[in-house]
Amino acid sequence: MSTLSSKNPGGAPAKVDVTTTGGVRVSLDAVSSATAPATDTTSTVWTPTYSMSGAQTVAETGLSTLMTGAGTRNVDINLTGTKSGMDTFMGGNYAATVTVRCE
């Protein structure tokens, strides 16, 4: 398997509720830390994306979005890890940290 994602069967997005009066941009930082089983020695490219529902709807994106107007947005955050070539994910636990910014 060369892709590991919270969007794959059995996966689930992280969820954050953001309440604002508007005029704030939401964005995701690059993965700041990731852990993998010791048997996984090949590199992984981690790509975070998000979508919003509630006071504002935003289709899945990795780009910064201006939150217009007041209200609460339900943010679903997905993470996809990709291996190149013939590299594959090994069995075991994977974890990563993604920072959600509202500025």
C-alpha cells in the first residue's frame, strides 16, 4: 500500500469547531511531527486537507480560507501519507500532528 489516509475505509477525520465573528483566515500547517513503526524506514509525504460545514461551507482544500460572517464552522481535517515508487506502509501505528491556524 502506497497511500495511508483518514479518508480510506476505516479512517476518520479529526474534527474541530471554530467560532468566529468573521474576517479570520483558517489554514493548516505542514505536519510538525509524525511517528511510524520502527519497521517503516522509507520516507512519507504527509498532506493535510480540510473541509468546513455549518456557518460556511468549504469543499476539501489545503489552501487558506477566509471565514466570512459570524458563526461556528465544523472543520473536518484529513491527512494523507504517500510513499513513492515501490515503497509501502508497514503494519503498525502511525500518528501525526497538524496545527489548525485561525488568524
